[in-house]
Amino acid sequence: MKRLALTTLVVRDYDEAIAFFTDVVGLRLLENNDVGGGKRWVVVAPEAGGSLLLARAANAEQSARVGDQTGGRVGFFLHTDDFAGDYARMQAANVRFVEAPRQEKYGRVVVFLDLYGNRWDLIEPRAEA
């Protein structure tokens, strides 16, 4: 059996990224360990499935990628069972949305930008009949 264990998101600063992804997006902080040399092992995750490794940019090349890891495409897809609540909480925290929420065949969706400008889909999947 195989599963994708982690996805790396290059960030500018550990603490600001932790605050955004836990307080604003609503993920849980699973790990925050000092690994020496100014590096930390920081993992955040939703309640069910998938984890995100927050990795601070270590050089100029990595810093240039912060906020544009996917060339302007949506690179991250966050499913929720409380679209209205999550959307309202994120609006109250001044998250930038690039569109109004819309209904698609697969569910309700809105594109938002994280604190660095990476594009995310917030999706409430359509309930199966």
C-alpha cells in the first residue's frame, strides 16, 4: 500500500505560517520540532487526511519560489464539511479570495490565496444522493 505522506510548502517564516494555517485556515499543528541549524520540522494537517510540511526557505532560489510554487495554478485543495463557516472565518481574517463562491458539479468551491499568494481551493464536496 502506498500513500502520499507529506506535501512541502516553502514559507518565509515558520511562526507566521503556523499562525495562518492554524488560526485562519483551521488546520492542526501536529509537529513543531527544532532540528538544528535554524531549521524546524513543522507539520500541519486538517482533521482527516493529508499533511503539509511547512519548510522555511533556506536560500535565494527557494525564497524566490515562496508564494508561486505552482506557477499561478491552484496547487492545494482543502475539503471541508462546513463551507459557510470556514468561508466566514477566513473572510473575517481578511483572507484574499480571487472569486466569489460558486457551485460546481463536484460541490461548492472558492479559490483563496494563502499568506504568500499560493492558490488554494476550499471545497465542500457535493453530498452523494
